Amino acid sequence: MGESKELQGKILVIDDEEGPRESLRQVLKYDYEVFLADRVDGGIALLREKKPDLVIMDIRMPEKNGIDGLKEIREIDSNVSIIMLTGYGDLETAQKAIRFGATDYLQKPFDVTEIRETIKKYVDRSKLNKRKGKAQEEMQKMAQSLGREVGKTSKMTSLGAASSELVHDLRNPLTIIRGYLDLLVYELKEKQEVSSPGMDEYLDQIESNVERCTSLVESWRALGRMDFSQMQRLNLPKLLNECFRDAAAHSEISFTVQAEGAEGQYEMLGERLQVRRALQNLIDNAVAAVEHQTEPAITVVCSMDNTDMEIQIKDNGCGVDMKTLRWIFEPFDNAATMEKGVGLGLFITKKVLEEHRGTLQFESRIGEGATATVRVPQAHTALGHYARPDAAVQS
């Protein structure tokens, strides 16, 4: 038995005539999940329950006509695509439906090829609108969460500095989000296209950077509040490779991870979100430092002794001078004073590693690149540091 075909979306058909309803179901059932209703009220109930990507609705129906149904649907869902079906002589009514928020209209009897193409186009548009709406909703939640935390937090000078660092960290992904939103606006308005090969890429970038911003906010909120219930065994080479995959999505830089001995032995105890974010920040800084080099390269070397593990992240970037190096872990107010590629978030990164009984050092010379050195206790060593060793769980 072959694998079942993946359906492309959900379609709701509202028509009081069984013939057109069943015809549409037969045409669409192999590509879409199809729901049928013979009255507007029944269709509205299915709309609320199934949340379809497209509604196909007849204009002339008993009890409530298609225009009434259109108005109700638009009150519930402003983004779903709606195609009105109209018979001969109803063209004026169909055009009226467009004014009330219908996406398009088709005349009965419909052409199968035409309706397939039209449906695919508007299903894609609904999905696009849903993804944009979700990204905007996540950004709004993130902003509200950050606002609440900033409003109620005044307990430590270091956390005040951390909030300043967070703002700097958020600037890059928010700039990326704005850029890709501008590209979407161009596709949707200037080119008057509802879908294009670039749109999925733009939305992927928007969603990944919204997720990154959310992660930054959560990391800031967790700073100084170690949660032992979230402690788990973390494999450092695996985490580093995850960070590199994220960085490689936006660059063509050569990355290598070298580990002495078996990679499986490089385990620490920690909060995954915090440690992942700290490592990602170090790698992102290295990426920024080498992006203008002729042959950019970043190498990570992992080693260990009886108690601790060491990670050296080396880049062949521009480097920084000794004056800058002296205050590289200090909170700062003006990011423009830092050399490109260093400084953003290092204050928080160092704090996170220290909370995990680790250290962070930074070495660099102008024109010779930079090396960030992280030392953290091995898992068995860390157990002796924490008051509740039973809180660690195997990941």
C-alpha cells in the first residue's frame, strides 16, 4: 500500500444544492480536506470548528443568503479566502459580494480546471495571511511580556544593564523581520501577486527571527533565576552544531567542530534555553566578525580534564584592540562604540555561564581574529555544586 497523499488545506463548501456540493467534493477530495454544509448557519458552525483555509459559498440560498453568510464570516475571520458561486444573471450580486469582503466569485456551472487553479491560489493566500498573523501575534505577545517584566523589575543594577543588552540583541532579528516584511509588501502590492517562490522563504525568515526574539526575551526573564527543575544533561558538541546550523542558514562561512575523544562524553548540567542562547551568541559574534573576510572560517575545539570541559571558538575576523578588550564584558549604552562583531550580549552570556559555574574569557588582536574560551564543569562535577542534585534529568 502506497503512502497517503498529504492534503494541501481545508475547504468549506456551503450550498443548498446537493449537486454542486457533491461535485466540488469529488473534484477536491484528493487534494483537500472538504467540509459540506447546506445552510449558512451550519456552515458558520463548521467554520468555527474546522477553521478552513477557504470557503466556497453559493449566493442564492434559503433562510440566509450568501451575502448574509459573507458578512457573518467576515466578523469571525477577516483573513479566510471566500469564493462566491453565482448562477447566470447574478453577476451584479456577485460584484456586490466583493464589496462586502468576498475574495472572488465563479459562475455555475464551473469549469473544473479553472476552479482547481482558483482554489489553490486562494488557499495559498489564506495560509500566507495566517502565517503573517501568527508572526505578528507572537511579536505582540513578546512585546507585552517584555513590557511587563521591565515595568516590575528594578531589583538589580546588573539586570538593568541586562535589559539594555537585550534591546541591543533584539535589534538584529527585528531588522531582519522588517526587511522581509517589506519584501512581502512588495510581492503582495507592487507585483500584485498572492504567491511567489520567495514568499515561503520570507515567512520562514520572519518566523525564525520572531522565535529568536521570543527566546531572547525569555532568556532575559530567566537571568538570575536558576530553575533547578529545568536542569538537564546537555551534550555540548550537539548544541554547538545546532548553533552552527542556524548561523549557516544566513551565511556561507566554513564551520568545524573538533572534539578530543568521544563527543558523547561532553555533557554538562544546565538549562537548555539559557546555555543554547549563550553559545549561539558567541557563534553569531564570530560570524559577524568574519563576514567580510576573503576566506571566512570559524573553528571550535572541545577538550576536557578530570573535572571541567573547555570550548574555544576561534575566528579569523578583524579582531579588536586591547582598549576595547578590557571592557568587552561590561554593559554599555552605545553599541556604535564597539567594533563590529563583538560585544552584543556578552554581558548576559558571561552571566549565564557563571550561573552554570562556568567562565568566559575573550582574547583578540587587531587583524588576528578572536578566541572565546568557555569552561564549564562536567556533569558529574556539577552535581557537587548544586544543592539539589536530584533535579538533574537525563535528556
